[in-house]
Amino acid sequence: MIELIRFDLQKKDEWDDFYDWFSSYLSEVCDEEEYQENIDDLHNDELNAQMIEQTLQEHNPYFVMRIVENEVCVGLISYSYDEERNKGFINNFYVCTERRSSGVGSATYRMVENHLQSLGAKYIELVPVGMAERFYFRNGFELSRTSSDGERIFGKAIE
């Protein structure tokens, strides 16, 4: 059974657990320079306070969730919802290597899509990293646009 359980980033042990999972994710998707920049950001108290504040907002919330399978954490996903645009955005999505190609990612994605839809989202966007494009194509995403800095942005209508 897959569950999404929100990290309580105000608690040190939860922050440390998030840090470990996020570091694992970054090590797979970033080059050395980008990895170090992101790790440095995780040690920036002002940025951390902003992120924690975003996770506590009622409007335009930001969700940082652990992916739990049979009571064992197997990854993380973070996503947000923009009420004005009725749009969700998947920011980070990581499943540990051992649980990939087992259905964990697809089940997690469906849960997030359903949650965003329950909040009012009509569309989801993301920027796939690494080899994730195939996963998103299988889950109904299409290339929707390219950002000014060349990032490929995928989108999917939901209803």
C-alpha cells in the first residue's frame, strides 16, 4: 500500500529525513555544481524558513511528502497548487532505485493528480529531469512549451 505523508519541516528530525531524501534525489539529477548550489540552499536558514512557510499556507499550498510503501519511506514528492490559475506543479519526484519499475511512481503520481484535482486544478505542469520523460509520457503528459532558458515543460489537462 502506498501512502503520501507530509513532512513536518518544522521538526528537526523530519527536516533531517527530508534533507537525506532530497540529497539522494539531487545526486541523481544534478551535475556537481548544481548539486552543491542546491545543498547550499538547504543550509540557508532564510530560504528554509520561506519553504516551511509555504508548506503551512492555506492558499497556494506547497506539499512536501514522503512516499511510504508498507510503512517504509521509499521516496519523496513535492508539488504545489496555484489557485488563480487552477494549476498544479510537480517540483521534485524521487523514488529510490530499488522501488522503481514496481508501480510505486505511477501510484504516487495518481494520488498527487487526484489531490490536485480535489483542490481545483485543471492542469499540471512539470520539468522532467534525467530519464523521467518516458514516465511522464506514459502518464499522459506532453511537451507543452520550452521556457526562456531552454527547459522543456510538460503539461497535462486533468478533469
